[in-house]
Amino acid sequence: MWKELFKIAPDLIPIIIQTVMDLEQVVTGIKRGEIRKSRVMNIISNILDTKDYFLNRDSGGQLEILNLVSMFVDVLVSTFNYTGLFKSTESLDFTPIPVNKEES
């Protein structure tokens, strides 16, 4: 499984990134990230199904790959939101929180 994942990762990672960016530009009016993510996951799943079909392989292990893709998409979108690449009303706040030390 891991051997197969490492073989497809160099081809799959740029496809995931481009798919996320394309959907962000094309799909407008949808404010819910879950809907966009499900569309990205459907596209990636179809790509993997097509690859398996043409290579005459079963799709065993694809669920594990899709779980990793899902986590990667979450990290990718969070990074794009934080850096401002995607406009988001939600932002991460890295302001330090003061710690009050109680005197004893």
C-alpha cells in the first residue's frame, strides 16, 4: 500500500493542488467548504478509478489513499486561507495569549 502511494504521490499532489485552486475559482456562491471539498474528493476518486481501470488493477487500498488526500486538502486549504491566497472570512489568530502567574 505505502509503496503504491509513494509511486503515485508525485503525480497526484500537483493534481490535488490544481483541482483545489480551480474549484475555488470556478465554483462561486458556495460558502461551505465541505461542498467544495466533496467535489475535490469526487474528482480525485474518479482519477484514481480511471487509473485503476486502465492498469487493470482493483481499487483495493484506495480508501486509505483518499483519507490521506482528505487530510492533505484540509491542510492545503487552511494554508491558502492563512496566506490570503483564498479569501476567507475565517482566519487563524496567532496573537500570543498572556499568561497570568498568580503570586502565592
